[in-house]
Amino acid sequence: MNAGEWGRKHVASEDLQIEILRRLADSPEVSQRELARQTGVSLGKLNYVLRALIDKGWVKIGNFSRNPDKLAYAYLLTPRGIEAKARLTRQFLARKMQEYDRLRAEIARLQAEVEGQQREPGDSR
């Protein structure tokens, strides 16, 4: 894997971590199956990333009872997890703003190119 591929995978992994942290902050009682569906990843991948977040100390698991017959889990952000979520969100926002600026510049360049082609001499349009 070259540096560019590693970088893209690392960014994708961070984006998924942010998404999971945000969803857990909003709904700590969400099931892994539902969280996988919401984030568009397999249950296995979700479990892997969730375990990594737990190992980092960003998420902890608590038991609670949805009904008297069944125990369920709550995934709670730790103080370190809340800090990590804020830091990752700032980085995500900065990266998306850079992407937006590059995209706007590319759109402007393409629009100028199209307009230039429409004004070429001999154009019968």
C-alpha cells in the first residue's frame, strides 16, 4: 500500500470513527446492528471500529435493561471520547472546507472552459 492509499484509508477510518462517536452521543442505547445500518458498514466492521474506540478509552459499555427479560448495552462516550470527538470533528470540518474550496475552484475552471468553447470563432450555435 502506498502513502496515498494509506492516507485515504486513514481518513476514511477517522470519518467512520467520527460518525460512530456522533451517533453514540445522540443514541447510546443503539444496537450494533442498527449502528452498522446507519453508518453503511458491515456488522463485522462496525464491531471492529467500536472495539478500537473502546480500546482507546473513548467509549465504555454499560448494561441496561430494555425490558425485564432482556439485557442490552449502552455505549457511552467517556470524557476522553468527548474530547476526541470534538478534535476529530474540527479536523473533519477543516478537511471538508478544503475539499469545498478545491471543488469550487474546479467548477469555476470548468465553467470558464465551457464558456470559452461556446465563444470560439466559427461556432454556429
